[in-house]
Amino acid sequence: MTRVYNFSAGPACLPEWVLKKAASEMLDAHNSGMSVMEMSHRSSEFQDIIDTCKARLKRLMNIPDEYEILFLQGGASLQFTMIPLNLEKHNVDLINTGQWTKKALKVVASSAEDNFTYIPKIKQEDLSEDSDYVYICENNTIYGTKYKELPPHEGKLLVADLSSCILSERTDVSKYDLIFAGAQKNMGPAGLTVVIIKKDLIGLADEKTPSMLNYKTYADNDSMFNTPPTYAIYICGLVLEWLETQIGGLENMEKINRQKAKLLYDYIDASKLYSNPVVPEDRSYTNVPFVTGDKDLDTKFVKEAKEAGIVNIKGHRTVGGMRASIYNAMPLEGVEALIAFMKKFEEENYHA
Ligand code: PMP
């Protein structure tokens, strides 16, 4: 068996500790004599799995009691619909940092003209007087940008997509009104979306809102109005267990992630062949795009990297080049192996 270093933006690599534990429990989980996939979601064993998962998330992220944690389906994309339906407030000030924010109604700030290479810095007075909430994508997976400070939003709700940075660092949940994240990057497998929402924002949806699109349906039924994505919740629970018991919490995880990102950016910045277009202060710690400046050479890089066991390094189809997604489960050795490969490739292909 050969494991590769998988730099996919999502679904992404999972900690080996998690995969091994899941494998060991495949035939008999929690002394049930069956796999979690085969369990009724109404069983006491599964109830324990979902309760533990929720409790771990609350503990790890220090989520205050005024917030509800919901386990949903439909991907992070369904939240683009559920949020406006549920907040019953339709005037949104959106800060456009690329693909994951662009389907908005009213953009107050955007870095589109500069290919999304920075996070627009806004002031309170830039916001619309009649807006109800400010919407951001905290870490843009495609362009590799990250808010290091949240935008001003006095008198308005703050709604944030944390799909590609949740659990990668400490987060002060109390600064947000609603956080959501697709699990498939940093929390577990695809199929699960986590929403962390202030309790007083639940129950505001218009009565015509379909029940499956209403947060209240999930909140009233402990995220089990219907069959939840049981296996995805189980794996998410193992990822959270790994974070608590093997990593020692988000402060440690943040340190490791900063170290990984610094190593890679420092190498790219010093290299003659590669460049990263994002302004240093807005660079993502989890998604690192880079290019050689020559499309054919980029293609060669992706091909030879794969042969060297470094996979899914191709940039998003809308931007090209390469992208290394270095979420929690990518070990430091993976980043070191990538840099060693990049050095070798540079030596072989850079001609001044
Ligand atoms: N938001 C961000 C920041 C993303 O990176 C993605 C997917 N890569 C999405 C939303 C959409 O997620 P999904 O495919 O789960 O709908």
C-alpha cells in the first residue's frame, strides 16, 4: 500500500489516525456488531455518536451556549439559499472575494478587478444603510485569500462561509451570527454541512419555507428530523477526537498550520520559478495557489508531481496553475515533500 500526499481542495485528505480507527470499527462499531453505516439513526449507539460529535465541536471551538449547532446536507452551496430564506432579512452587503461570494444581490466591495488577489478593506460607512447582514467567505479556497480581521458590521449580522478554514485555527464564534462550512475540507467527508447559528435567529423564516430548508426543523429535532448523513457525522466525530486527543486542540493546530504555510510561502517567494499572486497580508493558511508563469510548464509540474506521489495539486479550473491545499490533515512532512519536489523541478526547468 502506498499513501500519497493529497493536496486536494476538497474532498480532502483525512488524518490517518481517523482512517485507521474507522477501519478498525468497520465491522463492529461501538459494540453494536455492525458498521455505523448500517446503524439506525434512532439507535442509542448513533445518538451517542452525534451527541459526542456536537459536544466535541462545542468544546473545541468554544461555542457559546447562545448558539445552536446544526448538521445539515446539501453541501455548503445549499446555505446560499437557506441563509436568505431563514434570516428573513433580504438586504445583504456582500464583499466579493471570488467564486464563493459572487452570486450575491448587492456587492459593497470587491477585489474582482485585481483577480481577487486581496481582501477588500471596508469601513462601516461603506455598508448600505438598509442592509441587514454582511456576508463574507472567510477563506477563499480558489484564490487563496483569508480575512485576518473581520469587516466592520455594526448594527448588522455577520454571516460567514468558513468551509475552507473552519478548525484550522482558533475562532471567536461570538463575533459571528451565523457560520457555515461544508465538512469535506477540514471536518470529514462530503455530505455533511455544519451550521453554527445564534439561537435567536432560528424560527424567523416565512411560514411558506419548506420544512427541509428551515433551520427550525433541524434545531427542534436535534438535526434528526429525517435521516442525517450518519457516516459523515461519525467520521467528523473522529476528526474532532483526533484534534482533541492527538493534536491537543485548536491552538496547537493553528501553530502547526502557520508553520506549514510559512514554509511554503517563504519557499515560493524566494524561488525564481514560482510565484503566488496574493498580497502577503491576505494570504490563506490553508489554500496556497502558485504558478510558474508558463502554462505548459504548469501542466508538466502537475504530471511529474503526481508521479512523485504529490496529487491533486492542479489549480482550480477557473484560475489554472497549481494549488496546494494544506488543511489540518496534511502533515508537515507532506509540505516538506512538496517543497523538495518543487526545488527539484525548479532546478530541472528554470533557465534564467
Ligand atoms: N464555499 C467554499 C469556500 C468552498 O470552497 C466551496 C466548495 N469548494 C463551497 C462553498 C461549496 O461547497 P459544496 O460543494 O459543499 O456545496
